[in-house]
Amino acid sequence: MRSENISLKFILVIGDIILMYGALLLALAVRYGDFSFPPSPPAFFKPFVINFTLLHLLWLLFLFTLDFYEIPPFKKAIDFFYNLITFLFLAGVFGTSYFYLRPRSPVIPKTILILDILIFGLFLCSWRYLFSRILKLQNFKEKIVIIGFRPEFRELFSDSFSQVGYEISAFFDPNSSFSNQLSPFSNLAKYGVITDIPKLKEVIAKEKVNSIIFALDLYKNEKLVQQIFSNLPLRLNYINFINFYESLTKKVSLETINEIWFLENVSRTERKINEIIKRAFDIIFSFLGALILIILFPFIALTIKLDSPGPVFYKQKRVGREKKIFTLYKLRTMKTDAEEMGPQWTVPDDPRVTRIGKILRAIYLDEFPQFFNILKGDLSFVGPRPERVKLAEIFEKEIPFYSQRYLIRPGFTGWAQLNFPATFSIEGSKEKFQYDLYYIKNRSFFFDLEIILKTIRIIFTQ
């Protein structure tokens, strides 16, 4: 939605690529004491550049996964340094693995690899600090005017709204019909609530407003639409509030959907190729995961049996695609009598979890048997998390359109799991469902890849 954001991200990526090669050349210069430019002899540096180019592509993937390309950048310095340390660790582990798994490689740069990672880490800190200062000095915020009112305002707008890169110049109430609802938010706009077209036109010109957000139903306001488009410049971005809301929250409001929404966002023929690629990815990587489980299984099974009596596997009936009931497998992490009173939500420090179960859950090994569910086609790697049958029946009654999530295959991990913590209430489940709707609408192979990479990050950084 914001073209300048794309441009800023592109600048960050290009800057990072330049700094990666700059760090490599400086590391080589320090290691070999050759500070000539261009370096001599050129042939000496060629194998390093070729091999490190492959690593640099991987580094860009790590930086993307760790949110280094978010606009605006990290709000807290501690978040930046935490993710930086994670990046340096991943770069070191994968760099070392890359060179030692290639015995015929013309270079095995132990010292150079370490120097390169550390120098680039310093460059990255300096580049992101400079970039954030430029953003602040130039006030890179998209100035907007919002026309009308929607209930979602209460969730979306707060005193920290400007941190997401937008600045509200004014709210526009065309018929003075939303004044009461808009009054709690008027302090967020520089000119508060305005009610006439001439004043709106003046504000847009004076503040150099970029976008107009329509928070009212245009189909019911034809006269207003004619007034707006006959008085305002066409160069502006005219954006539906629903799309604006989704771009900021990364979820879909239940208030904005109906049956037509699902027909438009689920039954798209152009996604057939994506589904084929997705299924191929599921089969290949779930097979590899299943092999790892088979290798580790004797040791895991022994510890589970020694820790508490009962079966090694835990089976649950879950609701899958098209409401098909399937058996989901996990390694048992609870006592065998954990659900004698029926299905229950897991709570923090749950006393039903065994000692070995806590360890298995901490490193997510208890989820590995689900690779067999993925191979069978019950699950995909990414999708809405399947619920137990009893809980699904409750959600279908309490949450509008909940049964529509069965139109796509459920997942081992999902967008809702990344953005909302484990919940113990209907309201929390309703919130998670809105993230599931966002995934349904925007699902693609690259979105799946982003979710998988961020899931891996959570596993290794918790």
C-alpha cells in the first residue's frame, strides 16, 4: 500500500549487500595485511567472493526473518541487539557448516569468516542507526486524512499510532454524524475533526497529505463521493479502511466479511499452482522430519516410559479440511489421566505435564509425530491450527464464520500462532481466527516460507 515503504526497504537491502562485500574485503585485508585497492592479485580474492556470495544470500534471508527490513525499524534498542545477536549466531553456525561440509572447497576461512561476521555486525549497527536518524530527521511518515468512522478505530488508534509510520492530519465528518464517536480520537489528528470540503482541501494542500482513508460505505454516499472527487486531486491514494486496517494489524476484522468474501479469497483458480508447490514442499520436508523422529525415537520413547507410565504417543481427534475428522499424533507430555474430566485448555505451569514432557515441549520434539500427519495429507506445514472436535463445536457456535476455516488444509504452524499467544477463552480464539482469515486471504508460497522461518526463529530464541 505504501510505495515509499517498498523504496525504503529496497534501500536497506542494497545497503546491506554493499556492506556485506565491504566487510568481506576488509576482513581479507586485515587477515593478509593487503590494504591495496583494488586488491592484488585479483585471482586471490575470487574464490572468497564466489563462496561468500552464497552465504550472503542466506544472510539476507536471516535479516528478513529477524525483521531487519521492517519500516519503521525496531522501536526498542534491546529488540535490535537481541535480533542482531541471533543473526550473528546463525551466520556463524551456517557459515562454519557450509565450509566444512564442502571438503573440496578452495577456501576454508576460519579466521576470515569470524572477522567478516563481526565486521558486518558493526557495519549493520552503524547503517541501521544512520537510517533511523535519517527517517526521524526527514519525518518519513505518510500523512493521511480519514473520512468517516468505524468501530475498529478503538483498536487501531492510540497514542502510539504514529510509531507505525502514519500521521493523521485530520478526521473528516461530512455530515456531522460521527462527531460523538470521533471525539475520543480527535487529539490524534493535527486539525482534529473537520466538517466541510473547502477546509479539507486546504488541509490536504497545506500538509501535503498522501492518502485518503474511507471509513464509510461509499456505495451509500454517492453525493459525497462526487463532492470529494470533484474537489480533491486525483494524485492522492484513495484507500478503503478495511485494507488499511489489515495492512496495519495483519488480521481481518470479522465485522468486514461475509460469504462472498470467502468465495473471493478461497476459490481462486490462480492459486492451484501454489497448492501443488505447497503439497510438494510438505511431502519432501515432512519425510525428512519423519526420518529424524525415527532416528531419535528409541531414546525419546525410553525417557517417556521411565518418567511416567502410559503410552509413548498421545492421540487426539482434530477437525481438518472440509470438516474431516483425523487423528493427530504427538509424543505424550502429560499424565495419562490428564483429561479424565474432558478436553481442557493447557495453562501456564500446568501440573498435568510430566518432567520429560516439559523438556519435549520446550524444544518442540513432542510435535514431531505430526510430520506423519503432513505426509498423509491431514496437515500442511502452514495453515490454521486444527482444533479438537469438542472445542471446534463450541467455536462454530460462538464465532461467526468459524466453519469457513475448514475450506483450506490446517497447519503444523500458522500466522495466528506467530501473532497471538496461546489462549484460554472464546474471545482469544476469536482474535486468533482473525489472523487465520488474514492468512487465508494472503496465502502464498512465499508467505508460507516467511511463517516457517519465523517459527524456526521462535524455536531457537525462546
